[in-house]
Amino acid sequence: MAARVDPMVRLFPERRVVRFLHRQDRLLFFSMVNELVRPTDVVLDLGAGRNRFPEFGPHLNAIATLKGRCARIIGVDVDPEVLTNEAMDETHVVAPGGRLPFESGSVDLIYSYAVLEHVDDPLSFVAELERVLKPGGWYCAWTPNKWGYVGIGARLVPNALHARILKRAQPSGRADHDVFPTVYRMNTLHDIRRFFPDTDFENFSFGYNAQPSYNFGSTLVARMWLAYMALTPRVLAQSLFVFMRKRGVPSAAAVNREPALEHR
């Protein structure tokens, strides 16, 4: 029997040549982070975990690896696996909801990939971000939208079953030890505006529809998700790109990296 062809290869011709897609969420997110990072910056990967990006191909690994391209890259996670992350200059394990082990105003940029859906106490989380960020510093995050099809599915399935379902929905996806409970308490644009007050942050966040993930290895299901995303309003976008800049008098380096985004 012939091996099943990956739906991404059928639907995205570039996938026959390279291991990334032109509308991949990781590609856009880390491309944006790269443009904000400067060689003098102290950068914090909040939720770094173990370094999984080599699994996604050389280009995605290259743009997701900031070590050597900024002054210092620090990895923090509740999972001790972060101590094995060789893509970091230094690593720390913290308690869930705990205080970050850094001085106030000591970090230029913080980013989180697939973390916000796990945050149980958004107010404390944002307070720590604001504390350690320098004025003019950035917080950048990718997370599923609560009202996107991935977010709705994750909330309908009990956390205890997530790893089992993911194995079928995303055959080449995460191992069991990379699946963590989700709560979706800051996963809409409204939530982001509420927890990142306008008095403290400038908000450049937006919803985005990327590749049709969780397709059970079926081209038909992948096409269905593409059609669904094309026809539904932006409030139902698959994911959120959170880009927040801390208000205050920025450093000279921050002034030189004004975003080419309209304020939303």
C-alpha cells in the first residue's frame, strides 16, 4: 500500500522543496521577532522548554535561534527540560506563576511561543513582564485564538486527553512530554487589551490564519480548514500574534526599531 502523502505537500507546492510553508505561523512570528532584536539586546525566551526548532528544518531553526545574534538569550520555563536547551546562553526553572529571577527593567525583549494558553493567572503574568522589561521593550507572543478552531477544539477536549488526540490530529506533532494543560484565559484580542492596559503598553496585536493544523493527516480535512478560515471573520482567526511595547522613554536601540505596523 502506498504511503500517505502529507497534506501540506499536496496543498503547498513549496513544501516539496523545503520544510517550511509561506503562511506558517512559526515563520511569520520568528521573522517579526528577528526584525525587532538588536545585537545589544538582552532577550528572554519565556517558555523556552527544550530546543525543538531543529525538528522543523534548517530555515525555521535559523530564524528561531537568537544565540550569537543578541547580547544574551535567556531561557525560562516551568519544565526542567529547559536546562538542556543548548540554544540559550543561560537557563532558569521557575515555579508556575512565580517571580522571574531578573532585576526590574533588565530585559529588552521577551517572547513566548505557545505559552499564553497555559497561563493560569494573567494579571500576575503581565505584571512580571512589565517589571522586567525596559521602557520601550517588547513582549512578543504566538498563541492559539480562543475562538479559532484549534482553541475551540482544545477547550472541548479534556486536558487529560490532549496528548492522545494530538497524536491522531497532528501525526508529526508533539511528544507526550511536550503537551501541557491549557486554560485559555488570555487568548482573545479583547483579553489581550484587558490584561495589557493601554496606560502601560502600546498594542500591535492581530489575528492570523496560518497553515491548516490538526488535519489528522487528511488532505480533505486540511482543505476544509482552509475553506473555514477563508470564510469566517477575523474574530475566529486560528491564532493570535501578540506584540506589545512597554510605554516609557525607550533606549536609543529601541528608538531605532520603530515598527512598520499601524497602531491598532
